[in-house]
Amino acid sequence: MLIPILIVVAIGLVCAGILTIASKVFFVPVDETFARLRAELPGANCGACGYAGCDDYANALAEDKSVSCTKCPVGGAAVADKLAEVLGVEAGAEEKKVAVVMCNGTTDAAKKLMDYDGLKTCAAAKQFFGGVNQCPYGCIALGDCVRACEYDAIEVVNGVAMVNRDNCVACGMCAKACPNSIIRISTAKNKVMVQCKSKAKGADTRKACSNGCIGCKQCEKVCKFDSVHVEDNLAYIDPDKCKNCGMCAKVCPTGAINNLRLQKGLSAEIQPGPKLEIPKMTPPKKEAPKAAPKAEETKPAAEAPKAEETKPAAEAPKAEETMPAAEAPKAEETKA
């Protein structure tokens, strides 16, 4: 009895020795600077900083101190200051960025293509004739961006997605979720924006949406700072040159260009109107507890009748009917 115990102990000691040696041979030194930087990052792994994730960004900071500490939009200035403190450099300043929805195709403006009764996601509707509206470039308004946002910064109001600039951290998750790519990240200082992405001809755009850009170039002519240009039937505002004067928005005949400076008392794009209630996508794991009680209730109900009904019905007839019927006739005929 003692020998097996000694064998097991010996095997354990040998394995422990092998693991100890392997840990020393294959040891990878951890950069303490990287570990401290990674601890300060929020861990969102959104990629808005331009790197693959928080680990990649922390590694870039640790290897090259010239990399800006202000690239994390989720952490903002607070995280930038902590990163700079770890590196022993100045954080500097970076302009706040927000998501911008390049569509103003509200319920009243956008013409419906069909009544869609399929899966209530923008990605699914996009596969069916390009969406629910006649304009294939605009907001489908089924809330994929809302589900992707973790900061409650975007809503579907009056048939189009709108951004709350106070809550937005410019993580870019809404832009990634949009199948029509109508959401982009821009500096928050720019209050004048083109809310259209249609590159169709002016006549075709007006047929699909009354708020769409028709490429008339009136905005381009009135701009004194050379910041507005029309290319492929669509106006574009250069955020570096724009002074937020709003002249282009005043002369726009369709309302494709909007000036947020005129929205007094509002710090966001979100306008009053009917909001679409969009439930968050629940992971499959949360449905597992609901299925467990059903399994417990159905199993006893299914097993009990089988055990009580089938066994007596199968054994009783065979014992009473077949045995007497086979023996009694043979005994009476042979005796006679």
C-alpha cells in the first residue's frame, strides 16, 4: 500500500521540478510601464484610439513616448492625465469628438419603400431591397446603432438616428454597427453639418427624401472660407476650415445642412419627436435559467404515466390470458 503512494509522490515531485525549470527557461519579462499604462485604460477595446485595443495602445505608449496620451475617447482627459503621469510627459489637449449622423430623413421627409415586417435590425432590412425607404443611402432607423452604444448616447427619433453629444465619447461602435455607414466621428466644435449621404442626382434625391442634398451648390457659393464643396451631387464641409457661421445652412433649399448653434437650450442633435423603443439584444446565456424550470416540470409528468400505465398493461394480460388458455385445453383433451 505504501509503494503506490510513494510512486505518486515521486511523479508529483518530478512534474513540479519540470514546471519550475520551464517557468525559468521560458519566462517572459513583463514591462512594468506597460502594466501600469494598461491598468489606467478603461478596457473598452473599442478601437477608437486607432489601435487594436487597450493592450495594443498601452504597448505603443510604452514603446514610443511620442505617441499621444489623448487618443482614448472613452477615458477622456482624466485617463490622458494618468497616462501622462505614468510616462512622465505632458498630456496635452485634444479636441472632444462626437458621432455625427449624416442623414435627416425623418418620417415626414423620407418616402417609404415598403412596410417591413422582418427581423427588426438595420442589417437584416438592408439585405431586403436595400432598406425600408426609397433612399438606399439613408438611415434605416431600426436601431442597430442604439444597441451598439454602451453610453446611451444615440436614439432613433422621428424615424432617424440622433446623437446626444453630452453622452457621446466617440468610441465609434455606432459607426461600425451602421450598415449604410452614415455615422462618422467628427470634432465636437463643428456645429454645422451636412446631414445627407445620397450621391444620387438631385431629381432622384428629391423623389426619395425632401430633406436630401440635391447638389445645387448654393452652399458652396455662399461660403467665404472655402470650406464647403459639392462632389458627386453631395455637399461636404471641411471641419478644419469651417467657422460655424451657418451661412450654408441658411441658403440650403432642402434642409440637408443643419446648424446646431441655432438649437438654443439643446446640447445635442436630438430633437423633440416620437422615439422608437429599441430593446437591447440579450445574450443567449440569459435565457438559460428560463428553460431549466420547464425541464423540471415536464420530466416528472412524462415519466410517471409511462411507469404506471405501460408496465401493468403489458404484464397482466400475458400472465392471465396466455398461460391458462394454453394449458387447460391440453389437460382436458389428453385425460379424456
